[in-house]
Amino acid sequence: MIRVLLADDQALVRGAFALLVASAPDMEVVGEAATGLAAVSMARSARADVVVMDIRMPDLDGIGATAAIAADENLAGVRVLVLTTYDTDDNVLAALRAGASGFLIKDTKPAALLDAIRTIAAGEALLSPSATAAVIARVRATPDPAPRRDLDVLTDRELDVLVLIARGMTNAEIAETLVVSPLTVKTHVSRILAKLLARDRVQLVIAAYQAGLVTPAG
């Protein structure tokens, strides 16, 4: 059962999300937070697996709350899915650099939101198509403060996997493309993360674009 914490300053929005999450047989709502500070506190007390986090909240915004959760060693297993109305370059990059594992806009279809929560809970990263475009555009147009990673440490097969990760494929899709088992792909991904000192798949996507390994057209 995936334990979900909902953080949004609007009670009606939280209520709608709570009904949606409760309708999924593999999820349960373990708390609702109306402020960023409350979200951080409840992430600890409620033992949430995934926090669905709004960006604009009182006392501490969603970016700050995400950073606080990511920096807390006791919350190492908690994943943050940022869900907001404001799908801008600055919001996307700020959320990802703060430690979010995914970013979606609020007009996402209900089924897609539930799938996103499952994806995040499984340890994979997720971006909406428009958010991915924003990340790519910003990485290509401006210097990124994140360290550039030397891809020479990767094997040829690991580079193949990295390219497919950067194109947004899941482990299952990568396995099908490369004609290997999902377990083999999971092992490759773990090794790539370790070699590149990357926190998650989002950082791998950024590294691939920084290195020119992948382009928007490729």
C-alpha cells in the first residue's frame, strides 16, 4: 500500500485529491497539510511514501518543503511529486534541484496522476511532457549549477540505457527496447546512478543533455 501525503493550501483541492487517491486500491491518504512546514512535519510523523506537493503555500513554499524533506536523512525513502498550476522553467528546475522526483501540472488527468504516484513510489522519476521540455530548454540555453558528469566512466551498454532514460522510457520500456530483462535494466540504472553520483533519474536526464548525448530532436 502506497502511503500518500497531500500538501496544498486549498482545502477543496486537497479534498478532491484525497477522494481520488482513496479510490485507488493500492493507495491510502495518511495526511493532509495546508502549509509547507506542516508538510515536512507530517512527512515524518505519517511515514509517507509519496508527498504530493503544491508549490505555492504559506510559511514555507513547496520548493522549500521539498528541499527540507530531501535533506532529512530520516526521510530518505520519501518521494516528492510536485503538482502545480505554474508550469514554468523556474518552477520545474527549482523543484528538481530541491529534490523532487517528479513534476506535473494540476490539469493532469486523474488516472495519470495515480500512475505518477505509483511511478514515484517505485523509485523512478517522472516529468510531464511540458516540464521535460522546460528542463531541456533551460539546460541547453543556460549554464546549470549542477556539476557536469563525466560519461566516460560508463560502459557502452550503460550509455545505451542512459540515452533511453533521457528519452523518458521506464525500466520496462528500456528492457523491451534492448531485449533484456527488467532486472538487468534495474542493475544498469543503479550502476549509472552510482558512477555519475546522481540522486535520481532526473539528474541523469540533465547529465545526458548537458553532455550532448541526447538532443530534443534525437
